[in-house]
Amino acid sequence: MASRAPAATGRLLVGFRKWYYNACGFNKLGLMRDDTIYEDSDVKEAVRRLPEPVYNDRMFRIKRALDLTMKQQILPKDQWTKYEEDVPYLEPYLEEVVREKKEKEEWAKK
């Protein structure tokens, strides 16, 4: 019985994450999670480093979401961003920017 508990807990956690993802609402505008990160200087630098097709996709999603918001509309359900398809495309670039920033700070201390 104990061996099934972690699997059940894992399924419950995934179920909660999916529920929360949909409850946030950004997916109903066609946005991905990384599209919603507050743009501080680190995020702006990470966005600047994105490959052009990824950057263009991001800008398309953001502009479409702004247009939908102004019209007080959401996308048809079949066009919502699905939890399973939402990949953290910006995260690797952001981690790199933060790591480089820390490295520069360490060098400045020496």
C-alpha cells in the first residue's frame, strides 16, 4: 500500500499544477508561462538573447494577448496553451544572464 502513495501524491500534485495553470488564465490568451515573467533588466537581457524565431513567437503571443485583452475576449478553447506544451523557453537564457552577473560581481570583489 505504501508504494502506491508516492505515485498517487505525484498524480495529485500534477493535477493541482494543471488546475492552477488554467486558473491563472494567461493560457486562455495563448501565452506561455515565460511570457508573463516581469521584465527586469535580467529578463530583458535574456529576451534579447533569444533566437529570432523564438523571439518572434513570443512577440506574436504577447501582441495577440494584448489585442484580446483590449477586446475583453479569450481564444477558443482549442487554441489555449496547454500545460503539457508550455516549455520554459526563456529560463535557460535567464539562468545564463544571472550566472554571468554573479560571476562579474565576484570578479569585481577581487
